[in-house]
Amino acid sequence: MASNTDVAWPKTPLVGVGCIVIRSDGHVLMVQNHRGRWSTPGGHLDIGESPAECAARETLEETGLQVTAIAFVAITNDVLPDAGRHYITIWMRAEATESKPEIRDPAEIAAVEWFPPTALPQPRHLYFENLLAGRSLPPNPANLPFPTFAS
């Protein structure tokens, strides 16, 4: 395990859920944090919550969009040495019921936009990069709405 002696690591990994939201034209919803990194809507899985419920809740809290047809995509193992965090990220896919997102959590989100799956913005969060690079289980998910860059 990578470690940073300046950061206190938790004793166990955290569980995160990322929601890959797709619009009817195939565009992907992306959110940018205040450090300039892009990913999909997502956050921590709450006690007693299913990954599908978390994906819907986080998407609504961050972007104001409701989603349907939520389905499992993959899992990534994400070690973030600079933050002293280790996440197991459960990736879900969902369809948007509308297409006008808004920033609902301005303390966390700096921008929210739709992108074609072949032109996803950069720089991206490590956990999203892991998914794109095929560093996931399964390595090349069949229902991922954009190509992975796995070799």
C-alpha cells in the first residue's frame, strides 16, 4: 500500500459510489470539484443504503437530476496517497430523466456539464481514471457508455 507519513490513514477502506449518468443523446454528465478535477456525480455510501439508492441520491444532491434504469457497471480499488484515503468505488450507470443539471452543492461542485463520451474532460479524479483505464472488476465492463483505455 502506498502511504504518506504526513496523512493519517483510516483503518479500513471507504465505500464510494459513482453514477455514470447518460442523456438520451449519449452524452455523459460530469461534475468538477474546486480543485479542477472531473468525475461523475457520486459520494459515500450511507449505512443501510444500496449502491443504486446512493447513485440516485448523490446525483440529485449534486446536480438536481433524477435518474432511472440504474445498473451496476464495475468496481475500482482506489488508493489516494495525497489524501490518505483508500476507496472501494462501486460504479453504477443511470439514465437522466431531464437534461438541465444545476449545481446543487456549491461547496463541493464547481461545474456540471454534459460531454460526448469520446471527449471527456481532464484532469480527472484517480478513481474515474482507474475505471477508464480498465483497472476495474470486470476490467472492461460491457455496459460502460464510453471506451476504456485498457491495453
